[in-house]
Amino acid sequence: MSCLPLGLNQIEIQRGLTTSSTAIFVPFTTQELFQNGKEALYYGINALSNNLIMVDRKLLKNPNGLILGTPGSGKSFSAKREIANCFLLTNDDVIICDPEAEYAPLVERLHGQVIKISPTSTNYINPMDLNLDYSDDESPLSLKSDFILSLCELIVGGKDGLQPVQKTIIDRCVRLVYQTYLNDPRPENMPILEDLYNLLRSQEEKEAQYIATALEIYVTGSLNVFNHQSNVDINNRIVCYDIKELGKQLKKIGMLVVQDQVWNRVTINRAAHKSTRYYIDEMHLLLKEEQTAAYTVEIWKRFRKWGGIPTGITQNVKDLLSSREVENIFENSDFVYMLNQAGGDRQILAKQLGISTHQLSYVTHSGEGEGLLFYGSTILPFVDHFPKSTELYRIMTTKPQELKKKEDE
Ligand SMILES: Nc1ncnc2c1ncn2[C@@H]1O[C@H](COP(=O)(O)OP(=O)(O)OP(=O)(O)O)[C@@H](O)[C@H]1O
Ligand SMILES: [Mg+2]
């Protein structure tokens, strides 16, 4: 009778409870993450309390993010979900670097622009495009020269990268090649790679000839995708760069060119006080090469001040810790969406992020869309089982059998 909720206590014992014994009856040990702001987005359901997780990354000290997980754990899927939410709830621009050609259905459905860069496509971006308000505290040309050095490093550099003499020559030629355009900034005066190539050829040093020859395949040879004036609309609110068909050789260069385009957009948006979200899928491709890695680290260090919100998506945590430089990315990401992890990676992450064994269990053999969310100093286990009967699911899935079903319909 005393147990029933009748308010009738027939046991004549009363006693005080100490804090620890009270705690047994009051299991309020979960941490919540629910922000009310207009731009708070959905990231799943708290696995402990079943409350919604609503988060605005812009409120973090730095909004840089990482999505980590084994293949098929739902990395790209959660990126797409965030993109869809952010398209509907915020005014931010979205740029996607898509090496697997899987974002197109979503982007097209949101009336975005998919730019397909491949040796056979007729969509061209000119890596030499110079935006005169590229940066207001630095000269646009220096930044561009920096970018072209990275590009050449990828093309020419062997194991040790570019030699000092080679760097000097490239820098000299870059400054020369923009003379015409700077004097008369009309689009048709924009130089292309071929102009740079010709200038290199006309230099006296034998190093210049060496660089020119290395560049040749990208100018007159079979890899000349990037030797054209730009002809795509990069001003849409959602732009997806599909670089799947670039082939192994061109992929890294493609990613670098895309990053340069991203800087352009961030610069324009900064003046308009608008945020730019940048998603880099398969980021480990970029981290392997010293130059692209350096360029990515740069984004992680400086994007915030420009109103940029980068998100890196990768399977391999080890690639994120491959060098002191690259570790910066990891250390400068206040938002980490961690899905199922492979054994080795789990240990590394536990050490780096100070996760307890219990917390680790949420990323051990977890299902798709389940894991741990790091938001600043808050760590939460989340579950996000996206309803499969929705149109949104159908345009976001990458499961071969589900894609086949879609085609059959
Ligand atoms: N939150 C979720 N709810 C329901 N299904 C999901 C969820 N996340 C992922 N999936 C399913 O798992 C599939 C694989 O997810 P996704 O394409 O994101 O994998 P990935 O981690 O990006 O893998 P890869 O490293 O191979 O690119 C999706 O196509 C989808 O069907
Ligand atoms: Mg993926």
C-alpha cells in the first residue's frame, strides 16, 4: 500500500538521505545540448535522455568541424542532413567538394549548381582566376602566387617539394602573367595556365624549362582540363564541385583548385556579412600531399575570421595526425561528429580527446548514424535514425541497392 501512488505511508520510519543515496533515486546524470537560437540545427537525439540535440555551430569559439567514421557509418549522410537543414534554416552559402559524385541529387533538388569537372566535361574553372578583392589586408597577387606555388608543387614537386630557385622563378612569372589583366581588368584578359607556361618557357634558367615541361601535360597534353577560361555559374547558394571523374592524377589538383574557389567566395561573402559553409568529403586525399595539406590547415586556421565554416569528412583519423601541421586541424575543430570507429583509431581518439572507456562504447560497433558529438567541451552520445520513407532520405542515400530501386522507379 505504501508503494502505490496514493500518498499513504504506512511504514513508520523516516530518515534523512545523504547526497549520494539521494542520487540513486534521481538519475539526472545526462548532459543536454539544446540551443534555442534561430540557426540551431538538428544533429540527432541524445542517446541517454532521448531529447533533441539542437546546435548552432556559429556559437562555438571556432565553428570548424570534423565528421569521422568508418566507411558506411553515415559520414556523408550526416553532412547532407546538415546541408539540407542549413539550407532551410539559415542564409548561409554552401560549397561542397565531392570526390565521389554523391551530392548531386540533393544539390539539384535544392536548385543548387553542380559543377562537374572532368576531362570530358564542358564545365571549366580557370585556376588562374584572380579576384581583385581576394583579400583586403594582403595583396591579391601574393595570395594568388601562393596558390599557384601550391599548384606547381603538386605538379612538379617530387619528394622534397619545390626547390628555392624554382619557387622564385614561379613567383616571378606569376607576377608577370597578370600584368595585362591588372592594367585592364576585363574577364577576357584573365590569363590561363598556357600563358604561365609560355612565360616559363621564355625564362633563361634551366629550372624554368624543367617546370615548364612538367606543366606541359596540363597545358597542351592530355590533362588540360584546367587550361580554359571559367564558364560556370559559381554564384548559386549551393555549389557542388563534382570531381569524381578527374582521375587519380588530377584529383588532388582539382581539390586544390576548388579550395581556391572557396576562398574567392568566402571573400565575397565576408563583405556581405554572410557565412560560407564548406564541406570537404574524403579529406584524407588532401592531407596526403604536403602542399594541399598546408592549404587545408590554412583554411582551418583562418576561415573563422572570414565567416567560413569548414567541415572535413574522413575515414582515417591517422591521416589527421600524420604531422604537426595537420594536427592543427584536429586541435582547431570544436565540433566533432564521431561515428563508428575502427579499433586503432579509437585508441588514438581516446588519447587525443580524453574520452572515457564508457563514452568509447558509443563509437564501438555502433550502427549507422550513431556516435558521439563533441561540441566545445560538451560530449554527448547521439542517435539519428533518419526515416527511410522520406524523399529526403532517397536523395541522400548511397546504398547501392536503394539507388538501384530509385532508378527502377
Ligand atoms: N542517420 C542515418 N539514418 C539512416 N540511415 C543512415 C544514416 N546514416 C547513414 N545511413 C545509411 O548508411 C548509408 C551509408 O552512409 P554514408 O554514405 O554516409 O557512408 P560514409 O560514412 O560516407 O561512407 P564512405 O566512407 O564510404 O563514404 C547511407 O546511404 C544510408 O543509407
Ligand atoms: Mg561518404
